[in-house]
Amino acid sequence: MELQEKRPVATFTHVDRDVFLRDVCPQRRPAVLRGVCLGPCLEKWTTEYLRQRGGDKEVKIHVSTVPQMDFLHKNFVYKTLPFNEFMKRVSETKHSDFFLCEDESYYLRSLGEDVRKEPADLSRQFPDLADDFHIPHFFEPGQFFSSVFRISSCGLQLWTHYDVMDNLLAQVTGRKRVVLYSPQDALHLYLSGDKSEVLDIDAPDLKRFPDFVKAKRYECVLEPGDLLFIPALWFHNTSALQFGVGVNVFWRHLPGDSYDKKDPYGNKDPVAATRALQALERALHTLDELPADYRDFYGRRMIQRIQKRTSCDGLSDTEGL
């Protein structure tokens, strides 16, 4: 069976708040946004400038002997480095100082001061750099959730996952490939929690994951200055084509009480969804009290009712991306 056809992501130029709220966000589809003012970071954020302004603040980083990081099987270790030393190493391809091997890969996903309670915020963790980056005013200030530094070695690939909040991925330096899959293709992605078990999306093991080829693949390459709008629940997988620096901005597009208040990352399922999944588990345990043929019969009826109640046919047509 052929691998997935690559479908382009729609591109919009000279997007302002009105265009985003009228033409982009309501479609609930990814979009590359060009011509949005991101501030002086595009000119200023050289490696040396970032080392100097970021200083010796300690950051927790992912380090791996291979560029394809796997969160489910943890093929990386967490280490701590001063930010200026991290910037030196992450921009190199061979390291004179290293933890695991001389060609190890690095990834920083910045965290809040209290990592268990506080979302990342560039203005708090990196105040001397935050003024260089202008967050697009595409949402109300009260909806803001986090602004996250994402800095990765050349070649680094991150696992496929979804987030529960709308977000903008701003590529400031370097080039990055992003592959996306619709929420309607979730059943083809072999999920474990919010992550796909299919690590190598370019050469998947089709004996283990035969239905993966049914998922529609959308792909784009972000250049410096590009923004990628990633609607909530869209799966995404990123590969750094060059050493690069980006900022990921998340906001609450649902009412505030929809989200888990103890979630500093923005990736826990909404409160109502969590309750529904827990209720489903209880229902399945109840079915276990029945003989196998009865479980099968009533399980099929449950599936039918769930599909009838939750199916959203209008979202399944993503051909127009």
C-alpha cells in the first residue's frame, strides 16, 4: 500500500487580527501565516545574542543520542545546563563537551518557574529577550495561556501529539518541517494518551501500524518569520531542517473552566472530556459482568450510540487545505 500523499497547508499573507478571526481561525484547519510582525527577534536572535541576553539561567533540556526523540519510550534523558552553554551546544553538530556522545541532539521546551503549577511565559523566564518577540494580537489578553521557547538541534524530530488549546508556532530562526493530521484521523494514528505510537512517520512499520496509511498527511516547511496556526486537537510532528529557535504561543479558545486548572503544559484533556472517558471506563467494567456474546452485542450498540451522538460530519472534509 502506498504511503500517505502529502497535502499542502494553506498559506495566508499579510494576516492581521481581523483576517485571522474571519478567515483563518473559524475554519479549524492549520494555516501558515506570513507577513505578521514578530518584532526585532528576526534580526537580533543570533546564537551569540541569545547566549549573552539569556545568560547563565539554568534550563532543563532533553538530550538524546539519536535525533528522533520518542516520548513514549523515553529514548532521551533530562539534563540541566546554563542557557548560554545550552545555546552553544544546540547550535553545534559535533560537541567537545557532551553528556552522552559527541553528536547528541538537544531540545529545549521552556518551563515555568514552578514546573508543576506555572505555564511557561517568555516575559517571566527570559525578560531580557521577551521584548524582542511580539505576540500577535489574535486573541484577547485574558485568553493567553503560555509562551514557550522551542529550541532544537539540526535534524531533531519530535513525536506526533495533539494539544487541547489553539496555538501559534512562530519560527524565528532556522527552517522546520511540520507534518499534521486531522483530529478525524485519530483512529489511524495508534494513540497512547495524546501521542501517536508511530514514531517514524516517513517510513512507518506497516505490519505494526497498517491503518496509518489511511491518515491524511498535511505538510509545510516554516521559514524564519513564518507562523503556523495549529488548531486544538490537530496532531503535529516537527523536524528541524536546521538548528532553529521558535516561540509557541497558546491561548484558551474555550471558556476558562473547560480546562484542567492543574495543567501547566496545556495538553491535558478538557475537564468534560476527562469525565466522559472515566464514565466510559466504568461502563466497560460493567459490561465485563456479561458473557462474551452479550458484551459484544451491547458494545456494538454503545459504539453506534456514541458515533450517532458525537459525529461531526462537517469537520471531516479537509480537502480544501
